[in-house]
Amino acid sequence: MRQPARRTLHLAVQHSVAIGAAAVVAAVVSLRIGPRPDWDDALLTVAAAAAWILARYGLAALVARAGSHRRRRQARKQGVEVLATGALLLLGPVVLATAQVGLAFVPLVLLALHAVHRMVRSAGSRSGPPGWMR
């Protein structure tokens, strides 16, 4: 994505912390999704997604607070990103169900999820006031 090395490292740390938070939630509730997911699995997915979002964007907020004067613009941008991230994380069970049907279908689902993510971010960048998210 042609990001500077510092930004790439920052994003890698954010995602590592987020994965760790989701893993802690899964470990605490003993994640073992069976062949027929039920309501408990759905609640676990929501809890793990919430942990991911809180960890990633909480860390980003701490870093931004430490050295940014563009908080208002970033808060709006993060609102769109949180929506897109939450939607994608909550669709994780769809990828799992697709894999159970047949692994050949997984790339199709991932491609569709990527397209949805790009559209949400693109729509968010156009819906703000002039100059927003540039």
C-alpha cells in the first residue's frame, strides 16, 4: 500500500494487539466452534469483535492523543473504519461456514468482503465535509 515504514509498523502493532485481545476473549470462554454454530458462538463472535475493535482503536487513540492536532478529523475517519471493521469481523462466521461447504468458495467470499470494505471506506471518505479524510 506504499505506506511509510513507521506507519506500517504502527498498523502491525495495532493488529497484533487486536488479535491478542480477540484471542484472550476466545480463551476465556473456551472457543470451540462446533460443526453446527449456535447462539453461544454468535455471542462469542460479537465479544471477540468488540475486543478487537477496542484494542486496535484504543491503541490508535492513545497514539493519536500523544501527538496529533487533527483529532476531530481522525475521529470521523475512525467512525467509518470502526463500522467497516466491525462488519467484516462479524462476517467471520460466514467465511467459516463457506470453508465447511468447500474451500474453493473461500476466495470468493474473501473477495466480496474486501470489496464491501473498500466501498464502505470510499463512501465514508466522500460523505464528510469538504476536505474530510484527505
